[in-house]
Amino acid sequence: MKIKRFLASDMRQAMRDVRAEQGADAVILSTRRLEEGIEIIAAVDYDESLMREAVRQSSPAPEASRPPVKEKDVVKETPKERMKDIAKDVAKEPIKETRVAAPPPPMPVPPSEIATLQPIVEQSVLETARMRTELGGLRQLLEQQLSSLAWNDMERRSPMRARVLRDMSRLGIDTDVARQLIDELPEHLNADQARYLPLGLLSRSLKVSGRRLADSGGVTALVGPTGVGKTTTIAKLAACAVMNHGPAKVALVSTDHYRIGAAAQLEHYGRLLGVRVYPAYDAAGLAQTLHLLRDHHTVLVDTAGVSGNDPRLQQQMDVLRDAGTHGTAKLRACLVLAANAQASALDESVRAYLPLQPSACIATKLDEAPSLGGVLSVLIRHRLPLDCTTDGQRVPEDISAADARVLVCRAAQTQRRLGPAAEDLDMAERFGLAVASL
């Protein structure tokens, strides 16, 4: 072990001297600040056991037990013993913490220099924005070119698959769902298979709960955004239950105290059907009401229409969860979706209500939807079972139990009324990158 003392004006210079002379493997044994500068004791080939032995032997012995030193006992020290003595001196030396002074605060920039630099900064910001715009345009152009090349190649290699994608596009099926259907098709398709097989795969991918309107009972709460037809759907379900079980076995519960006239509309339907309507304003009131109605065959709960970004949505979900937890009957949440809404709005509604774990879904306003592809894509993507569908305002005629084949055939009939297929540019934009990834 080689130990050496270094003295420099500051810590940085001292560390630089240690590294230059002893290398990166040097071990710092101690540091302290002196009047001349910073002192560092460093060693190479550091032996920890030797240092520990030196420190242990450096402990002073009591005067009474220390034997007198005789002249004949004094011998010449070997280099190894001299190294031990140096290690003892280093171990006795206190290690002082070195503190580096904080850098001085930056000097304020004069206003004249700020005024001079401001045009330069603004010009730099404009140049950066222009460069980002140009790069974004270049990326978009490259994506369009790649999409067009991939789509043209698919039309040349697999014309039947390209035809299926055109039909899915006319149906309004989203890109991810259409790609999922394409993956399930056989390798070689003829014209008849390309026409009918995708519709069969579409109906098979659509989940249906299988609940019959005549036999459906229990406690069901209809949830969903504003304007999807929850109250009218409740009136239709209540009318079906009254025709099969009588008005005494059916009850309606209103929790919508936000919208003006919501409770009055439900009470109007209740008077026409001979069914009593019960108000509930919070979780405790809803749980108590459901406990009173435990002997009824069908209890339908009308909730307030709340969008996905409304802060009241979490409050409404908490009320339904608490009522379902503390109530005697199990509460079944059913999500209502309007088929005439855009696919993105439908997907956002489903994602907003997924924490409530809806048991099923009801598709309304099928008669007002120009295309059924959006609601079909959302149901297939989120694997939501479909309870029933509505296609009009008549109570209770315009409601029917869900049938996947009937719904897909209706979507295909709507497709034939939409006119010619999409252009190649539109198909390349929708499916080009997906085809390239295949």
C-alpha cells in the first residue's frame, strides 16, 4: 500500500493531482482544510485488513501495564513496520467534512440587452414552429404514400379481402374491428364467401345476453349519457312487465333530481301503466326503497343522464354501488347507447361507465341511425352483451329482444342504401397502415 499526501489550493485541483499521480483506483483516506489549501491523504493498493489492524494497535495502553522500553529492545524498523506506523498516523487523523461554497447568484441582465435579445428569441421560436410544421407535413405525406402502396398491393394480391374491407367501411365498422374480422377469414375466398362470410363473423362476434322481455325481472338501473332515451326505454320495459305480471308486481324508481321535469315524465308513464313511482335522492334512500320493493317482480330505476366528463358521474356510480351493496336485492346496471351517435362518442360513453361494470347494454334509436357500424364496433370491442334494441317512440311496440343476426342484417340493409363504396384514397387512409402491419 502506497500512501501519499497531496496539498492543493482547492478540492478540484487536489483530486486532479491524486488521479494524475495515483490513478482512478486511488482511495481517499482523509481530507482537511489548512491555511495553505486542501490536504488529501490518498493510497494505492489499499489493504482494509491492514488498516483495521493498525487502528486496533494504535489504541494507547495504560501506563501501569506498559513495560519500560530498554535500549536493547530498540531495533531497526522494517519497511512493513514503517508502513504500519504511517497507517496508524493516518487513522488517528480526524476526517473533516469538506464543504463546497455555493456559486454566486447570476448577475441580472440589463434591460437594454433584453430588448436586443428579444427579436432573436422570437425569430428562433418561429423557426422552430415552422420546422415542426414542415416535419409534420412530411410525416403525413410519407404515411399517405405508404398507405396507398400497401392498399394497392393488397388489392392486387388479395382482391376478395380488399372487397371485404370495402364492405366493412360502408357498414361503418371501425378499423380495429374490421382487422379482427379479416384475421378470422380463410386464406382463399370466393365472391360468395367474401359477401356473406364477414356478416356471419360479425354476428358471431356480437354478444347477446339472451334475456327475454317477458321474463326479465329483478332490479335494473338504466344508466347512460343525456338524451339516449333512458326514460322512454324504462316505460317500454315496464309496459312489457305489466302485460306479463300485472301492475302490482312492477315499480319504478326515479333518481333523476337534476333535470327539470324528469320525475314528472316518469310519473306520467306510471299513471298510464298503473304503476307506482318512488323517488330516491341518495344511496340510503335508494337502498331503503329497494328494500320496500323486495316483493316486486320488476323494479326499474331511472337515473340522471350524465356524460363521461361530468363530475356528477362518480357520485351517481357511488350511489348505485352503495345501494346494490346494502340492499336486499342485487342491482343490475344496464348501459343505454344511442345508435345514431358517432362511434367516438359511443366509445367514450362506454369507457366512462366501465367502472360501474354494467351487466348489459341497450341500443336505442336504431331508426334514426344512418349507419349501425359505430354501435356494433363498440359492442364488439368492449365485449358488452346486448339486452334489447329500440327503434321508435311507441310504447311498448318499438322494443325487441336483441338478436345478433337481425341486427347485422339490418346494418347490411342500411349499407345498400348508402350508395357506392369508398374511394381508394379513403380506403388507403383508413386501412393502409393496418394492411401494412399485416
